[in-house]
Amino acid sequence: MKKNIALYFIGTIICSNINAQSILPCNTGNCNTLSSLEACSPNGTSLVSTFKNAQLFISGPGCTDGSCAGSIWRFADITNSTGKIINATVTIDAVENARLEKIDDDGTIDQSGDLVESLFSPSIKSDINLNGTDRKGFVQFTIRFYKAGIANGYSLLTNLTYLNMLSYDVDGNDAGNISAGTTGSWYRENIYFKKLSVGNPSIKFDEATTIGAANFAESIDQWIGGQGSQCHGPGMSKCNQYVMGSVFTNAQHSISFRLGYDYNAGGNIGTPVSQFGIKLSCFSFLTEIHLPVNLYQFSAKRVGNTAQLDWITTYEQLNQGFRIQRKIGNEEFKDVGFLPSQSPDGNSQINLSYRFVDPNISKGITQYRIVQTDLQEKVRVSEVRSVTGVGQKTNTIIYPNPANDGKLNIVFDYSRIGKDITISDFTGREVKSWKQVISNTIVVENLLPGIYTARIYDKETSEIIVQKFIIGQ
């Protein structure tokens, strides 16, 4: 046997046949569950996933129970670390010569009789009796990770780093040891991951493994993983010989894999059910990186009992979409909505226009900003725009007035052409000025105590508004 086998799949496969090791002998006498496969990389963490209480979101065409291709299941709060809550969806991409009996069994018992409900434990069944004809089948899944608290909680993808995925109970049996073929009889469970890049993921096994490394190509996709032996582990076996590890070396917002079986004709074993157990561990969260805003003509205005926000992007790269954040009074900015990118792949080199309407009956000033987020967890935060409160008669608000820290805000209606703004002290001396302001919010800072006059000239309407304000001691 090979110790700590690591499969790094390099190059191009032109054959779609599975390339696998010969079937390894049984090793039923060793059930060490303190496997080296559990070890995290030096940068990994102790975070571990919890998949419970699956909720069917979309049932694919051809079924109502969420068992067919195109179905999407939701799992809330698969881990919660210092307030960072991650939700997940599991999409069924394909089903071939198999049936999904259950998306996740929260009553799963391991080899020691202990409940392991936190594992993602789908049950997969052959679609026909397995008797005198060789047959292979699988269900293909994609797990995607989302930030909770954004829109419906399943809108904004988030990357996880140093992700380690453990696949338990990859075993099999001898199919009655009655061969109807030329190479023996068996029923073997298998798991394969879609290869993302060289060495990503890397596949590893314990020295006691009975799982044989395997790979294949299908169209332009390459898959790497392993096949079980003719040996059966009890329960949801976490014994080392039935466990396969896969380490994702790059940050991932999704992972795709196949869980299936390989039957080499033997005795009539009916329609066996294979229950798999998946645990995600060691992962961390990418730090958000703030970059210059790539929005322009971002405006906000009151329309009755709503605030209407409009903005344009000049280009987009790997853009997921926009979180809309609102701040009223002294509270913090809070997410109130999410708009996905208008570009199907998040990439655009043309101007794209967006509008978000927020129900707003606040009687005071409300501030808004836009947070654009891409698939690399980089965010671009817009400038702040403000709208007046319901019932405020003037279209220009200066607040706070008086201001005690030398800093205040001037809010006025949005203008397509722009406004000229000047600030003068009590002697009439101009101390600050702005030309052709498109934004509807100006932040004034570093003013000495005293009485000041703001003069706002709207070039679009030729209206001149003059208001006084006080900077206190």
C-alpha cells in the first residue's frame, strides 16, 4: 500500500474511460478514526460544516420531490464563526442510472452507533435491479456557499479558503462473489471531483486505505477521485480505510462532485442503497478588499414614500451584483436589498443602468450607499447619497445644525447638470466652494466655530437656495 497517497492529476486526458488502481485488499481489522486526513493546512482553521434541515427550493423538471436533475436544496447556517454565517445550496446537476433516495439523512449513525447528523449524507440507489449486466451510475452535485443576511441569504456567493472535504464510508461488496463477467464481481462506491486546476483539488488517502485512486475525462471536464473496494464498513464508517480526503488549494465559492456506484456483474443484489457522508472543514473566510468605486451617476431621490436609487456601471468584471445599504440617524449602514449583475457572467464593457426602489417613510434624512461585490470577494463601495424625510418641505437640508465638531452634511435634490456651491463666513468671505456637483450630498469639514451661509445654484433650473448654519464650539 502507499502511505498518504496524493493524486495530482496533470495533463490532458483524451479517453473517457476511468483510470483506476487495481482493487485493493480488504483491511477490515483496522478502524482508526484519528486519521491524518483530518489535519488542516498550516493556514486552516477548526471550522467544520453542519448540514441539517434541508429545504427544497426548486424541484427540477420531471419530479416533485427534488430528486431529479435541476433541483436545488437549501441549507441554512452551515457554519457560524464570530458572526460570519454561511448558507449553502446543493444543486443536483445530473442523475445517471441512479436515483436520489434522500438528499440528506440527519439520522445517520456511524460505525460506533453515534449520531452524525452534521454530515451531508445523501442516499443514492441504483435505478434497476443489479444482476447479470455491468452497470455504473451516479448523482452529480454542486455545493455553493453564500453570505447570510444579504437579500434572501442565497444571493451573494462567498469564497472559502483552505477547504478540506472528507468523504466517509466509500466502500462496497463482492456482489455475491458470483461473476457474470471476466474480471470478477463487485459493487463499489465511488466519488469524483471536478478538477479546477493543476493540483486543485488534491486527493489523499490514509495508509490503511482500501480506496483506489481514479480519474477520467468527460468532454472538456476532468474528474479525479477514488473507488471503494469489495469490503463493507459498518454504518456510516469513519474508519480510515474507507475515508478519502480532498484539499482545495484555491479559494472556492462552489465545488462539484459525483457520488455513485460501479457494478461488475455478479449475483442479483437488487437495488442497493449507498449512503455517503461529507464533511467540510479547515476553511477560512477571505478578507474583503476595498477598491476604487467603478460606479458613476449614482443618485438617490425621494419619490413619495420610497427612495429611488439609480446608478450606472462603465464596466464589470466577475461582478456578482450590488448590495444596497441604508443608514437612518445614528444607526450603522444595513443591507436592505441586493441586485444581481445584468451581465450573465458578471463581465461587461458597456454601460449598464440599475434602479432600486426602497420603501422609506422616515421623517428624517436617510443615507444610502452601494457595495459592488465580485467573485473574488473584492468590494467596491460607492459614495453616500441622501434623501430627505417624508414631510420635509425644503429640498435642501443642512444637518446637524448646529454642528459641534466642524463637520456637517448638505443634502439637496439630484441634478443632471450639476450645482455650484459656496460656503461663506459671517463677513461674506468665501471659505469653501464646489463646481458642477452631480452628487446630492456634500460633506463639509474643518470649519471653525461661527455662523456660515451656504449658497447653492442649480444650473438645471437656475434656482438659487441660500441657508445659514452654525458651527458650535
